[in-house]
Amino acid sequence: MNFNDQTLEYVKCKNNFLYFLHNYIKIPETGGSVLYGPDLLNHKFKRTVQCSLKFGRVILMATRQLGKALALDTPIPLPNLKWATMEELKVGDFVLGSSYQPVEVINISDIMYDHECYKLQFNIGKPIRADAGHLWKLFNGRIATTKELTTLNTPIHLTNHIAITKIKATYSVPVKCIEVNSSDHIYLCGDYIPTHNSTICAAILEYLLNFYPKNRAIILNMSKTAGLENIERIRFMHDNLPTFLKSPHKNKVAERKTFLEYDNGSKINVFFPSSATSPGTLARSLTSPILYVDECSHIRHMNDAWGSAAPILAKAREQARKYGYKDLILLSSTPNGIESEGKFFYDMWSNSIDSNDLYDENNKLIENCEAILNSPSKNGFVAIKYHWSESKDEEWYLKQCKDLNFDSRKINQELDLLFVGGTYCLFEDSFLSQLRSEKPINDLTLPHATKLKIFKSFNKKDFYLVGVDSARSLTGDLATIEVYQYSNFEQVAEFSARLGSIVNFADIVKETIKFIHTEVGDRLKVGIENNAIGGAVVDLLISDDNFDYIPFLYKTINKSNREDYGITTGRNKDEMITYLYDYITKNPTLLHSADLISQLSVIEKKSGGRIAAALGHHDDLFMASAFCAYLKKQCQLEISPLIDVDSKDYANQQYNEIQSLLGINTTDFKKTIFISDFSDLEVETEDSDLPFWYSR
């Protein structure tokens, strides 16, 4: 390639990250022999690239793929000339790397069972048992699995003059995997036999540092060893670029340094929490327009560090934009619960914009994506979830579950990417694991630059329940609206925003009611919490001269024989939560909102039996849904005769529920039930029908 061709290639790479990635970035997982080509870039990772470089704020959550394993009794040589078995190794131990230097164990899998296993004989030492997916580095730099080796002619030459002379399928044995902190990820096993185990975020950072002189990037990780691994991935990519594309880095020989410095003046630093540094000290290090936080949910004091760092990050962002540089904050992790270290990641994820809301069915950014991203109730981050089902099959999933020893909590977090509840969470992990969010099919524009997310079309033969939970100010909970279909209690629409004005929220409630009325006529019921704030919303609806909202408002008759509009929580709160619990746990697939699903994992049973969100979290969408559940139960005898849904299952469900309410046999009921007046009928629900936490 002549000078002009090299110059043209350099310009193409700088102007088009994907061109640079697919033509020049090599990934260490394959020993440097395979480019990060288009076939390796899942569409969710492509979104990560696009949103990172366009919007500058991305939070990525991807299913963890478990490692490759050796039998538990495999001998591993140690730097002190002693030996340990694979079963005995723990994080922090040192083993021998490919050049016989000490390398630290930074991650260890659980013991895994029922793997396809092989017995390998070498030209030196004793045989080793490994699973079919274990990785071996060959003398030519190629990486191959154990199963792939069975297709090659023996002997198969590894490095250091070692060769595999025979491979034979054998019975399955318990196996285990370790990850070591070295640039080639190689450690020695058996009689000093080299083996291998193990990346879009690193590629993005390499691009921004290599092509933009005097740039700065910060990597934040949970430990020094994990941070060094990030540096090594970037170093590997940089070293494997052609000379005309790369700016040499100064500290090439210093493999263990926590920074990478380029000749063009760019620099990457790694920081991590330690017992000797406070969160404030950690935050003061973040003087950079580019911040990558890896394994975000596992970093101690991350919430405190972020609060201290926000002004510094904002200043760096301003400077970067002033000089035409990219600014970027990229967070990545699997979930780690909703408390302790995992709280920061959970909060950031919960308040971000779902990337599905920004892309159409062809995976193209929609026209009004900027307006959605600037929602006043969100934090400006784009949330990208890469779930295993997007590229793997059920067989893969089952194998991963076996590797995790069928630990439901680990499966929920690391494979299904769920923020599982804390110790006192109201909902079981088995229920939370079934929840799947969906992209809205439409967004209805509401007053004050807000939108109603619509998940399902309205059915004119059904009835609709609207729950309204008001908020006090721009801080704390959001003002929310939930809409559910009556017959099957499926979530249909949702609104949430911080408004700071009761009048503004009343405007939004009015427009929502009028929209539903145009869709289904009078077939809706609205429940608004009858407290000081909700009462003000009710008053604004009742006093409106342009539209009659009164027929749709839930009301009760008080002791003075007067009508009280709205739902009084107080002693009814546990009861309405009971109804919601009963409805949604029967069919989790009828919930669609990612924001609501996130809130369900923080709902706890407190001491004394009180149900509320975990400390520091919100329950506004949950309570708006509870109002809908309360409406469904309390208005059942009023609404059921009006439903004309062609569903035998629904009819049977209604017969059974009415039988339960009235204590009568429904065999005498015909398919259509006509009830004219239930004003004098009092219905009591037996305590035995309520979940364990409920008591009167």
C-alpha cells in the first residue's frame, strides 16, 4: 500500500468507526487472528457504537457468557514451585502464565456439571480432562476448542514445544474455569501445558484515543486486576493495527501499569476503589471527557463517587465539545440486585431511555429520537439490553443454567438480566424472571412536552381501568398514569414524568381520559388517589367546563351519604396491593413496561407488614397499577355485564369470580349476565383468599 492509499485509509477509518472496526480491529479472544468483522457485531452492539458516538451517554447490559473449563483435579503449577488443583484455586491466587511469569486469577466460575468432556494425552506429563468448549492456543496463534481439536490430525502442536498426541471422548466430570490477568489470557496447567480463556467498549476507546490527539479517557473498574484487563484489551487492539494507522504508545513494555499513553498525547487511566481511597478521591480522578465504567454494578461506593464526579464530568464535556472532540460516558454491567453495590447501576438503568424507543422495526433511528432522549423525567442515557435469546438458542441457555448449578438468582441476573429483588422483595425471583419489557407501539403526545406510551391497541368491546398517582414536586416520585384492559388485566398504556405542577398534571390526566374516550367511548373507569395532591387533580377534573369527566371517576358514598371521588389508600393500600399481586402473578406476560418491571423488584414487605419500595427507590408506577387492580375488583359487578369479549376463558373466569364474591353456585348462570342494581349489595372478601402479608 503506497503513501496515498495509506492516507486514504486513515481518513476512512477516522471518519467511519465501523469501517475501522471491521477492517482493522483484531480481538484477543481469538489470538489476534480474526478481525472484528460484521458477522461478529450483533445489532445491539452496533446500537452501542451508534448511540455512544451520536448521543454520548450509553448504559449497556449484556448476558454474561460463562467460561471454558477443566476437570477439578487438573493440576495447576504455582509460582512458588508448588501445585494446586483447579478445584482449590480462588480469586487472588497466582498461577504461571505462558512465559512462566506469575499471573493473577481474577475470576472463577462455579463448578459445572454434565459437560461433554474429552481426555487429552500430551507428549509430556499426564493426561488432562477438559470440556468440549475449552480453548487451546496452537503454535501458529490460532485458538481452537477441545472439540475442534478432534477434527485435526495428531500430533497437535501447542506452544513451548508441547503437543497433544491423542484426544478421546470420555465420561462427563465436574469442571471449573478460571480467568487470569495477562494480555494473552494464557496460563499453564498439568505439566506446564498452556491453555487459554478470555470487545466493543475497548474498540470505541481505542478509536477515540488513537485518532484524536491529546485526548483523555478514564476506565473505572471494581479492582486493579479487572482494570488492567481493560487496558490489556485496548493495548492488544492497538498493537495489532498497521503502522500507518496507529500512534505508538509510550509504555509498551510496562505491562502492569494502570495507564496507557500514546505518542500523540492521548492517555487512558484506570482507577478502582480501595480501602485507602474515599469515594470523593476517586471522583476527583475523573477529569476526562471519556469515562468507561466496567462491571458498574460491582464497584463499591459508585453512587457516592458519581455524585462527587458529576460537576467534573460536566466541565470536561464542555471542553471536549468546544474543541470538536467526542465526549462519552459508557456504563456496562450485568445486574447485581438493587441494593448495596448494585444500587447505582439499577438507578441509572431505571431512569434511562430504552433504546427500543429510539429505533424502528428496521433497526434505524427514528426521526424524533432527540426529543425522546431529552425527556425531563429521564437521565439522558440510552439503555441497551443484549439478552441471550437474541443470538443463542434454548440448548445454549440450558447449558449455561447447568454451569450456574441452576442457581435461580444467578440465572436471573447473569443470563436473563433481571434486577432481582432484595431479601424482603414482595415478588419471587421465579416471577421476576418471567417479565419481559416491550417497545410501545405508539406514543401519544400530551401537554407540557410529555407522552403517553401505548403498548396495545384498544378493544371497543372491552373496558379500561386508569390508575393515577400524583407526585408532590420535581423531586421524589414521578406523577404517573397506568392503563389496563379490564378483561385480562393487560397493561395497555403508561405515563410518567416529573412536573412540579398539579395543574400541569391535571391537564395530562384530562387529555389521557379524552383520548381513551375517543377509543372506547364510556367504557373506562378512573381511580385517582384521594389525598391532598390527588384530591386537587380530582377537583380540577370536576370543575372543567369543556368536558364531563365525572361519569368516569371512581366514587364511594361516605357516612353522610355524600359522594367521595377518588381512592382512599390508608387502610385500603394493602388490599389493593393484594389484588395487584394476584392479577399480575397469574400472567406475567401481560406487563410490558420496562420502568414498571424495574419497580417490581424493589417492592418490599417492611417490618410490621407494610408494603413499600426499598429505601431510596420509587413505587409510583406500582401504585398506579394497584389503583387499577382495586378498580377491577371493586367495580367488577358493575363492569362485568358490560363486557362483550368473545372469549370462553374470560366468561368462565367471570363466573368463577362472581361465585367467589357472592358465595353462590354459577351453574345456573347463563352466558350473558344481566344485573340491574347492586347498590344495596355488600361484598366481603375472605381473608383466606389473600396473600400471606395481608391482614385487616
